[in-house]
Amino acid sequence: MGLFKRKSQLQGLLDTVNDTLDPSSWRSVELPGSTKARKTGLIAASSIAGLTAASAGISSIRRRAEGAGRDS
């Protein structure tokens, strides 16, 4: 019965980011030219995007916890 095993918003966010950044779940991509350099750039760009999204999510959760949403 997994009905009562709910995750917090923060845990759900962290699981989503971890799943997104997990290289074992990525499909193999065929890139022409310098494949290694392009894959490295793709990984770096997606890592930055993931960290930015996680930071925004954590900030949003923190604002809600502090009650800032009631003032605006």
C-alpha cells in the first residue's frame, strides 16, 4: 500500500532533477564531427539548466514556507 507514502514537494523536485541528470537514462545521440566535445557541451548545458530549475523550485518552496505569498 504505497498510498500513504507521499513525498514532500522538495523530495519530489530533487527526485525529478536527479532523474533528469542521470546519464544512464539518456539515449545515445549520434552527433557528426567532434562527438565527444558536443556531448560534453550538451551535458554541461543540461546540468546548468537542471541546477537553475532546482534553485528556482527551492526558492519558491522557501517563499511559501515564509508566508511571502500572502503579502503579494
